[in-house]
Amino acid sequence: MVRLAVLLGALAIFGLLTPFAIRTFAASTTPARLATAVGILFPAGFFMGMAFPLGMIASASRFRKPDRLTPWFWGINGATSVVGSVLALAIALAAGIAASFWTGLASYVVAMAAFYLTLREATRSTADRS
């Protein structure tokens, strides 16, 4: 849960600081701009890579036979990744890159809420079985 909260914080900071960094380093050399891009993108990308594995761990504790569901979760993740990228492009073309970014952040907030509710329900179910 803490890792997902850090992800949301990193994404919010990324969204707020990126316009400033772009303006500040626009006239810099290519290596400086590349270093800036890596410095900005690495923390967000690092924490974004944790969301799916954490969800898989949560599903293992939630369901009696998670091995049967694992292929479905991988398939759903793949399908929503494709739909999400197309939707992000459509939002960016219609409303701008910033709107697409903040919509993505809102999606992560919804996903974190679902993850929290799943963990809470799993904890309740485990307590009820005892």
C-alpha cells in the first residue's frame, strides 16, 4: 500500500515539475536534457512497475485458487494496457498531453482505491474464517 501511495506522490510531483523542467532545460545541451528526462521519468516508471505485481500478490491472498485466475489477470492487464494507450492518445489529441497525464493519474487513484478495498475484504474474509 505504501508503494502505491509513493507512486501517486511521484506521479503528482512529476506532473507539477515537468513543465518547469522543460522550460528550464529547453536551451540546454542534448546530454543535459536527456539526463533531466531520465531523472524525471525514472522514479515514476520504477513505482509504476510495482502496481501489477502487487495486484497479483493481493489476488493470491484473496482467491482460493489464484493459479486459475493468473492467465486471466495477465490477459486483462494486456488488454487494458492497449486500450489505455489508445485512450491516452485520444485524450492527448483532443485535450492536450497534460489532460492525458492527469487522467492517467486519476486512473491510478481509482486503481489504488480498488486495491485497498480488495486487501481490506481479504483481511475480513481471513478473520471470518478463523
